[in-house]
Amino acid sequence: MAISIRRVQTPEALPFLLELIGLLQDSVDNGASVGFLPPLAAAEATHFWQDVLDAVQADHRILLLATDETQVIGSVQLDLVEKPNGRHRAEVMKLLVHSRARRQGLGRQLMQALEEQARQHQRSTLVLDTLQGEPSELLYQSLGYVAVGAIPQFARVGNGALEPTVIYYKLLED
């Protein structure tokens, strides 16, 4: 399967809106803790992507899409800190991989492409959070992200339980 990862601006992303909505629904409905609870309604997913595209349009969010021959199968975002004392930082947000494309290295490819975007935008400190004990922790650790600590009872998951999240950072080298 040939996969393409590219940065998209808002006008380029609009034709993919229905696929992005489906990607978010698939991710949430298959256990991804990205701020939503299953089942994720299309209207809620649409509102989320409209907010993302507004942030991309405002030029403080980078959106990367991964596509195969037929559809969008992954995405990740980099939110660029705009505060004067933080223009060297960015937050990694919403790494999504469609359930049919998981465990094939796509998450790693998206993260590596995102780190390259961070370097191009002179961002040397990246931060992210993820649910403790999730497979994503192993991915981030293997990419050199360092756990700072866990916040207990941070996120509600699909079964209603409150679970801890772990905060990670990575200092990028030139």
C-alpha cells in the first residue's frame, strides 16, 4: 500500500472533510482517547474539524494527512505556541490512525513527519499527553519522548472510568 504524508492548508483539506470526520469517528469508536467519548456523532466530529481548519487557517496549527490509494488513513497536528516566550515550543495533538491501518508503522511515520515540520518552524521543544498504559506510550517512548509525570483521573474513557494521562516532552536536535 503506497502511503503519502503531507501538510495541508485549509483549502486543500476541505475536500477531505468527510474522510476526516470518519477518521475521527473510527479512532474514537475504536478506543482512542482524543477528547471524545464513543459513539462519536458526526456533528461533533464536524465541529472539531471545523475548529482545526480554523486554527490551520490562522497559521498556528499544522495539519498532516496520511492517505493511501483510496482515503485518509491518518492525521496528526502540531499547535505552534504563539506567546513571545514560547515560540520555540509546540504541542503534538490528535495523532489518529484509522483502525484498518494500525500496527503498520503509520503513527511513527506521522510523528517523524511532524517533527520535521517542527524543525522547519524553529520549534525545539515538543509536548504531548496520552492515556497511561496505552500503546501510544510505547510509540512516543521509542521516538525519544520523555515522561514528565502522570495526572490521575484526567480523562474519562468509554466505560465511564477516569484514567490517568502522562505528559511527555522531546527536545529536538538540529
